[in-house]
Amino acid sequence: MKIEIHVNCIECDGYGFVADRHPNDPSCQMVCCSECDGIGSKDYVDDYDSIVDAKEDWPDAVSFTYI
């Protein structure tokens, strides 16, 4: 069955924004994360027999949803 896997974005650590240059730079600005489009998470869909099987492949996932 298909399961949707929700994981925090690796690029922005789930915050949805990143610094456009070094954070100590006085002209640094926080911009929308280009990896997750500012959502802070990414979703993947894959076939698994159960959520337990999905958790084995995605141990850092935030949540799982049957679809």
C-alpha cells in the first residue's frame, strides 16, 4: 500500500528559511528555503506493507500517512 512519508527538510532543519550568506555577516538576510519552498518539510510516497516497514527505511521521519 502507498504511504506518504513526512521528513524535515535537511537544508533548513525544518524551519522553512535559510541565511543567504554567513550568519555573522551584517547584511545577512533570512530567505525562503529553496529545497522545501519554505514549508520546512518534504513529503515522499512509496509502497510499503506497513508503517513499521516504512519506519525501518525512514528512521528520521516526522510522520507517516496511508494514502
